[in-house]
Amino acid sequence: MNNKLYGNLIFELSQAGRKGYSLPKNRFGEYTIPAAMRRTEDAALPECDEMTVVRHYTNLSANNFGVDNGFYPLGSCTMKYNPKINEEMAALPQFQNLHPLQPAETVRGAEAVCSLLCKSLCELTGLHAFTLKPFAGAHGELTGLMVIKRYHESRDDLQRTKVIVPDSAHGTNPASAAVCGLEIVEVKSLADGTVDVDALKEIIAQYGDSVAAMMMTNPNTLGLFERQIPEIERLVHDCGGLMYYDGANLNPLLGAARPGDMGFDVMHINLHKTFSTPHGGGGPGAGPVGVRKGLEQFFPEVSPYHGNFAVAIRAYAYILTLGRAYIKEVGPLATLNANYIKECLKDVYELPIDTLCKHEFVFDGLKDKSTGVTTMDVAKRLLDYGYHAPTIYFPLLFHESLMIEPTENESKETLDGFIAVMRQIAEEAKTDPDLVKSAPHNTPIGRVDDVLAAKHPVTTYRAIMNCEL
Ligand SMILES: *Cc1c(COP(=O)(O)O)cnc(C)c1O
């Protein structure tokens, strides 16, 4: 790779007077912008020819890593293949050119997509009704908790302000509860990674009357199925609380189990994870919320219109592509792939909870801790071999978490290639630890100081030019 291509900003490629456009002849006459509203100096914009611009941005785009370039086993994020037919459906002009304020009789097709998608989600989850309004998983959590709050308020049960959240939960759970004005009570996990039911009983004995809900992820963020759900559900319902299901990662459940059947009352689904919308860059996503019968009247207005409609189209296209027969294979295949990687690597990576996992699992760094090679080093070294790193340092239950989620799409050859590289890195950690500690060596940018980047983000060109890189 030619490193020169990466160093330059479009501003640095600028040549005074160079142009990359020609405007058509003005047929509309002149309009003079009032002097008070005009710049006193020209804006400092780059001046480049068209080909320089095309090459610059094409080269930048080639720096991106995505599911379409290679294996992307980012735990808790479900980076699975996004079938291209979804994009074609979402790009159909009949959908793309709709205006949300069009008369209802002109958008019957779009309405049908929304209601058929909701129907499919009900079928897949065992719940009664869905709203497509939330824009993301965290937004769905907030929406679902608002439903729960309004339900308790409708019964004049106003002292229910506490939400029980397991210590293994995704960080958005306590954050959403806090944004919703609720208080968080953390329940501990057992050594096997599942919720400690005795600890839950104590919490309920102490706070019973003020419990609004319990939020759970199942399989949890360790990729483990919570076997005590029937008892947990009974404890929470008996004290008057509702059960909230974080269905951000519904992948392992497709074809295996339904939150509605497990006794959950409210849930969200991340369409962008399980139902294939590209989301590596952060969005747009969709976090539809489903509820048990009788709760749909409490859906709040959390966005205008129907949320991110194009994400809904992709999800519906994906569900139809797989159909009733094949969607059932998603969960079992994702589970098989995760267990295959886990079993092939657990002799060289530390597996703190050695049991059957679901769609993902967590290593606690390398087994041999004497080399000083950390999870961060392993993650960086993987980049040299052309793999996206797994999720690292999450969940917080272990010091060196390395969370791997392969998804159902990957072939055995891809999984074997990844396993071979992970073993190679474990070997390098022993024979040449500095090679791993100073990785990555083959990427356009080496190891960044992400603490500095987070604390002093430099986001403008002028600031970049003024700071010592
Ligand atoms: C991704 C995720 C979320 C948050 O979803 P966003 O769309 O990023 O807001 C919540 N819970 C779990 C378990 C997740 O994996």
C-alpha cells in the first residue's frame, strides 16, 4: 500500500485556482446577497481537479473495514452479512421518494411494509404489538421503559421507580433507566455468569413495592442462556414489576425461543443487528419495541412518523428472503459457529466460563499471562492479519475480555482461518512478544492514543494543522 495516499487531507492536495466543476450558464438572473450577510474573506476551501477528488475519496473509502471486506467478529454487535437485495428494496424509488406527509391513500404499500414487519416481529417474539418509532437500541430501551412507567402510572402505582439490572448488562440498560428518571438496582451474577437468583430475592424483599421492572438480556452479554428465567419472571411479576427484554441481539433466539413465551412484557429489537442493516459506522438503525397485549396503549411518541423506514424495509426484505423455513436456522447456526471457535481456541486463550455458549462468548485474554501480551495487543495484531478485532474490555466482568461473535453467515473455512491466526498470535506472544505489543504494523495508521483522542478530540482541519501529530 502506498502510504502517501493516506497522509494527505483534501486541503493539502489543494492548488490555488484549480477547479473540478463547471456550472451551467446562469439563466435565472442575479441576486446580490446583502453585504451584512456576506463573508469578508473567501472560505478556505480546497481547490482540486475532479480526478484528484475521485482518487482521494476512493482511497479513503478503501481504508474502511466492513463485513463486505472480511471477517468481523465483534461481540454484542452482530456484524453479519447484509444481503444486497435489502439495499435494492430500500432504494426502490417507490419507497425512497415518499414524503412522510403524503396523503395516506398514496402510501398504502409503505404502510403495508410497516404492518407486515410488525406482524413478523410479533410472530418471532411471541409479543402482541410493535412500534417502529425508536431510532436505535438504546432509544428502544428508553421507549420500552416509558411504556412501563406509563403502565404503573395508569394504575396509580406511583412509587415504582426502581429498575433491576444485572451487572453483566449492556451499559445502555442502566443509562436508559436513568434517562427515564428511574433508579437502578444492580443484581450480581454468579460465578457461572448467570443472574444470582438469591441476590435477586433479597433485592425484591427489600424493594418489592418500588420495583418498576427488571431488564434482562438472554442470552446475556456473556453469550449464556439464563436458565432461571421462569423463576426470575415469577419473582418480578409477583412483586408487581414488569419484565423488560433487551433483544438487541435476537440472533441466537431466531428459531430457538421467544421472549413472549419466557414471560417478558416489553422488549426492543435492534433491526440493524439481527435483521441486517449495515451499522459499522453508527447508523441509521432501528429499535422497534414490542409489548404484551394490553400495553400497546402506552406506546409514547418518541419520533415523528415511522422511525427509520428504510431500515424497516431492509428488515422485512431479510425476513422474507429467509422465510419461515430458513429463519429458524439463524440461531442454531450462529450458536454452532461460536462454540466451534471457542472449543478450537480454549487451550491457548483463557475461557473463564467453560460451558456451552450461544451466539457469542468471552475469553479473558491469553492463557499464558507471563508474556505480558494483553487483549489490546491481540486485537491490534489481528488487524495485521486482515481481521476486524473482536469486542475488547467488555463485558466488565473480566480484566482482559475478548468477546467473539462470528454470526451464522461465516463458512467453516473463514472460521478455520481466524482460528489459525488467533493461534499464531498466541504463539508470537511467546516467541516474539514485542512484535505483538507493537502491532499493528500493516495498517495505514499504527497504534492510536485513544485516551488522548477521547479527552482532546481534534475535529477540525485547522486544529489538526496546529497540533503536533
Ligand atoms: C447494541 C446493544 C444495545 C444498544 O443498541 P444501539 O442500537 O447501539 O443503541 C443494547 N443492548 C445490547 C445487549 C446491545 O448489544
